[in-house]
Amino acid sequence: MLDGDQPGYRYWSLVDPIWLPLNESWGDADDADDVAAFTQQFKMVRAEGGHLYAAHWCQSEVCNGGLHQFFTNSTGLLAPEALDAFEVIGLIEWAEILTEAMLFFGSPYPRERTKRQEFLAGQCGWNREEWNPFDALDHRFFEWLHAEPDRWERKADSYADRVSRQ
């Protein structure tokens, strides 16, 4: 649990109330029904909370295992929402990175996890650069993140402060 002075507390206070309902709505994100259930539930939350929720999931997955992990897991269905979130929060570098990564899958972006996994299964090789089409983008993501202490949390808190005053 975060205390009020800890970086990330203010943004998490907007995410916490919607965390479980949204997480439960996406199922395995394997088919159109899972995606439809999630998008319906997502539309019901305040935009500000939704932005922070989507941005949190994306950055959390990338920090844990890179963009490859984000797209391989159920959370990858959030890519369009995370892109919007990065833009409104002011994380332009991350918005550019995510835009470039999403291009790998073509248009329209496949929200169903199995479709994204099929795209990624075509990548092979022994080196990470060979099997992970997002390796260079991961490096850019982490370079931005680690340029300052608590950079993500401070940006997210700043956005939470802005929208809370409105």
C-alpha cells in the first residue's frame, strides 16, 4: 500500500476503485466476446481513471518483460487505450514507442490475445533481437523511464493532480 507522500500514490488513488471491475471484465482476452465485455466496462469509467489504468498496465507489463510481454498477455488488449493515455498524460516518447510497436500487428490492431500471439509466433531466432521485434523499442522505453528517479510515477501523479482539480 502506498502512503500519501510516496510517488504514485495520487495516481493510484484514481485507479484503485476501478482496478478489480476492469480486470474481471476482460476474461482471457482471447476472443471478440472478451474484448467486447472489456470495452463495454471500460466505457463506463471516468476517462481520467481509464487513462491511468491503461497506462499503468502497459508500463507495468513493459517493466516486467518488455513490449513482447505486454502484447503476449491479456493486457495487450489495452494498447489503444494505453496509447491514448500516454498522449493525454504527456508521455509523448512512450506514445511514439507504443505507436511504432502496434504497427507490427497491422491495422486494425488485434485486441484478441490469440491473434497477437500468432503474429509473434512467426518471429524466431536465438538472440533476443531476432525473436523480439520490440527489442530496440524496449531500450528506448527504459532509457526514458530511467532518465530520472520515479519518472513514471511523477508524471502519472501530475496528471492525476491536473484532472482532480477540474
